[in-house]
Amino acid sequence: MQPKYYSCQDIASMTGKKLKTVWNWCNSGKLRASRPGGRDYLIAEADFLEFMQSDNRRKPEKKSS
């Protein structure tokens, strides 16, 4: 099974934070992310969940499809 990845916009929506805040987390290294094309960040689901737990944040609610 392939790992799931999120965009910064996805993370912003799940956490209720602004997109700029998520970019700042990525830029500072607080939220582990990769930039495969050199432009947009991709955040692995495992890294996002680790970030949420380590920062004493609530787990995101699942979006209903």
C-alpha cells in the first residue's frame, strides 16, 4: 500500500489554520515535508499525525466523502 500525502491546503483545512501557517510549519521544519517538484510541499500522512501528536494538537476529524 502506498503512503498517503497531503498538500499544505489539505493540512490547513484539516487543522482549521491558515495556509500561511502551514507553510511556516514546513519552512521551519516543525512539520516534516518534501518538495518533490521544488515548489509545493507534500506532507506524508505519518508525518502529519506525528506532528499533531508531538505538538499536543487534536487529531483531525475525518472528512466525510
